[in-house]
Amino acid sequence: MNIRQLSIFINVAKNLNVTKTAKEMYLAQPSVSQAIKELESEYNVKLFKRVKQRLILTEAGKDLVRYAKQIINDVTLFEAKANNLSNKPKLNLACSLSMGENYLANLISNYEAKTDFSFHFNVIISSKIIAGILNGDFDLGIIEAEANNLNLVSLKLRDDKLVVIAGKNYAIQPTISLAELVKYPLILRDQFSGTRLFVDNLLQSRGLSYNPYCEASTNLSVIDFVSHNLGVGIVPDSVATNFLASKELKKIKIVDADLTRAFNLIYLKSHVVTAEEQKLINYFVAKLSPNKL
């Protein structure tokens, strides 16, 4: 038995659905099923039964899920206590690429209480941040997407605007609709980024289908393809600002959509926020308000 197995068991017991649990925990469905099988095999107990293709907790499962929740809670309390006993607790903070490339270093360097922590920073895509928070790999995360998970606390930090860009000599009207946009070769971030998630949700909500010409792991790769007139890209405004100012790129206005999304700070609901962490959270909220950056 391990904490990961117990967390999976608790979530399957809550959802009574393996597929939904896998999606919420950013795991493969077979991994969820395997974790349940391992628990059942280790303790020779049946946790769930299937009735007409529906999962139902057995009486043993109902009894054990209470203990599983208590164990997870005790581990969380232990971690909080251990951190409080340390003069310089470790803080794993994960940040999305857009935030990490433009704001994070400046924010941390100007944080007066930064010596409160032994920091470890991760600048990675939003989906990995969410998964890492849920798995306990990160304490706090800043993402550029909605974290629709009941196990997470999500605090909005600030709005972030995306812009449609094209090379300065690319043949395209300065003002177009979303339906017109998808007719061009689209140069987008990879499928696991917050930017791509926003774009996918927006276009799908309008019933617009498309096949990206290029999927890039960084915003600068998108800009490089666009600057060579290979298509039209979508990146954060903060990333494109200097390229637009130097006339290397041009901005394309979308007349029928708002390309504003939000940066959100997330952490586990079960995570006991220390006084030092709350101070850092308050600092992020204050400094990342729209009139501060």
C-alpha cells in the first residue's frame, strides 16, 4: 500500500467511475484500475463490485475508504508539522511557461521574505503542474488555465491576453473572424499547454474544426515559425510585445472572440497552508494585479 494507491481508491470511491477518476487525476485509465487491483490483491478484499456496468462500493470498501481518508489527512498533517519544525522549509513551486518566461524571476528576486524557503522552481506546461499538485510533487502552482478539479483550491491572479500574430509580410487581413482564422495554417502550442487548451476550447465551442500546421513546445518556437511567414500563431501578448514593437510581426484582430484567459494559483485543498506560504500567496495576489505588471 502507498499514498498514491490510497488517493486513487478515495477518488474512485467518490466518482464510482474509473474513466472520470483517471481524467481528474491526469492518469491513464489502466493505471487507476491497476492501483485498485493491487490494493485488493494485497489485502485479499473486494473494494468494488459491478452491477449492470456500474461500480458500487462493497461494504468493505465503504469501511476502508474512511480509513484511507484519515491516512491521507494524517500524512498531510505530518508534512505540515515537519515543515513547520524546519527553520527553512522546502517549497516546490511550479509555474507555467508564460508566467515563468515573463514574470517569475522578477517576482521572486523582489520578494523580501524569499529566505523563508528553500525554493525549488519548475517552469513547465499547465497540465503537468495540475498533475504534479494532485500527486503531491508540487506545493503551489501557477497555471494559465482553469483547474476544474474539486481537490484543488484555485485563486485568480490576473487576466492574460492572447494575441493572434503573423509575419510582417504575411498575406492576411488585419481584422478577421474565428471562422476565417482556421482557414490559415495555424502554428500553436502543444496540446498540453494552457494556451493550447484555451484555444481548443474556444474553437470547439464555436464548432470550428482545424488541423494545426505546427505544434510547438515553446512560445518562441511559435514566433519563429510565424516570423518566417509559415502561418498564423497564437501566443501571450506579453511574449509578442517586443516583436510587435520592432515590426517583426503584426497583430491580427479577431472580431468575434475575447482572447483573455486568467493566471490561477492552485494548491491541494488538503494542503495545510503555513504562515510563510500564505505570505507568499498574498504577495503573488498583490503583485500580479493588473495595475502592477
